Amino acid sequence: MAKPATGPQLPSTCPPAVDGIRVGIGGWTYAPWRDNFYPKGLVQRRELEFASRHVNTIEVNGTWYGAQKPATYAKWRDEAPAGFVFSAKAPMRITMARTLASTGAQVDAFLGDIAVMGDKLGPIVWQFDPARTLAKKDFAAFLDLLPDTVDGRSIRHVLDVRVHDFVDAGYLALARRRDMATVFTDSDEHPSFADVTADFVYARLMRSRSDIATGYTAPQLRRWMQRARTWASGGQPDDLPRLEPARRLASRPRDVFIYFIASAKERNPAAAISLLRALAK
């Protein structure tokens, strides 16, 4: 017999995506959130259940350190409500491999296992850290290993290349040919560019401040709402950095994924919830 739920009653749904725009956080296990996000009395095993009802997407960072068993992915899937979507980082053992083109079996194993999430599985993020070097031929061969579908379900891929000297027009061209998104990272530490390379946009916002209850000021959140709506409507914000001059793109709706991550991490749930509320208005 299942154990009765411990702690407060939670909503049965998550905030809806507005015009294809999803907003969330990185992970759900963070001790300071037990003082300013999770309610008193909520047991730790229900933190995903709670978080997934207050934002509508979460980027799973734990998979970067090691792939999980299908039963774990299924557990996460079942704890999140209908309409919720996870994105997930691929394991570093793949993206840090000496020869990327030789990782086909590992790619297939990871995607085959995580596909158990079904329609709650969103983009897969392939992160390449600045500690490594990338060869264009090997990188292009690796992208050829990433399937468009797994078990009959479409898979979206996101490229997060943090190797500064690799990020150029040629990199954008590789991503566009394969309809893969490149991460827009709002940060001074990582490459930061908002060139659109796919039929969806993936943004990581990393400038939250601990001295602001919502992480970002109200005017800053309104500006991000405007940028999100511009992306979602098929446009390109004119106040974000690019590697290339603005391109003429087909004006069609796009899905948009925005995550408040790192920086003043204790404020990120409040920032995400505030942006979702602004979008809902």
C-alpha cells in the first residue's frame, strides 16, 4: 500500500505554457530552497512534486554527472503533472570523450533509457566544457550520431558549447543544418549569443541577485517577458548579442525554454514564478 502524502496538499497541474513559452529552474534539490521556496513540513522526497507544480519545466543537471536508471526517469515522470516537461543534460562521459564520433553506443543507451519519460521529456542538452578542445570534423560527426527520434518520439537537441574559440559562424551553420538549438547563456563567463539556429529557443539566465527577492527587478523581468514573446512569435530580440548580423528567418511560432540557473540560486524559483505570472497576464 502506498504511503500517504506527507505535508501540504499540492495543485494537480503546473502553470500552462503561454504561447509555447516554458519557464523553470535547474534541478529541484537545493537546501536554501527549504527556507524560501518549499513550505515548512514538506518532506524532501516531495520536492520534485512541489517544484513541478510551480514552474512548468526543470533542467535536470544530475544526469551530467551520470546517467540514471530507467526506473528513476520513470519515477520523475510520474511525480510531475501533466503538461510538465523536463530538459536534461547528457552525461559528461559522452561530451568529454576524447573522440566524440566514437560515442554512438553511449548516446543510444542514454537516449534509449531517458525516453521512458515519454511526452514529459523535452530538449536534451549536450554541454561541452572549456576544459576540452573540439575538432570541427569530429564534432560534426558527433552531431550525426544524435537521432531525430527515439522509440518513435521526436527528440530535440541543444548544443551548449563553452569553448570560446569554437563558437563561430561555422558552428552556427552546423547547428542550423541539423535544426539543433544553441544555448543563449546570459552570462559574462560563457559564450553569450542569441543567434537562432532551430525551431525552438533555449535560454539560461544567470544574473539573479540575492538582494532582490525575485532575483531580477520588475523591469528586468518585463524585458525578459518581451524577449520571450519575440522569440515565440518567430522574431529575434534586437538587444541581445549575436555572432552574425540579424538573419531573415521564417516568421513562424517557436517553443521557448527559459531557465533561471546558477548565480544567486536561492532566488531562482521566485524569478521563474514571477516571469510565469507576468506571461499569464
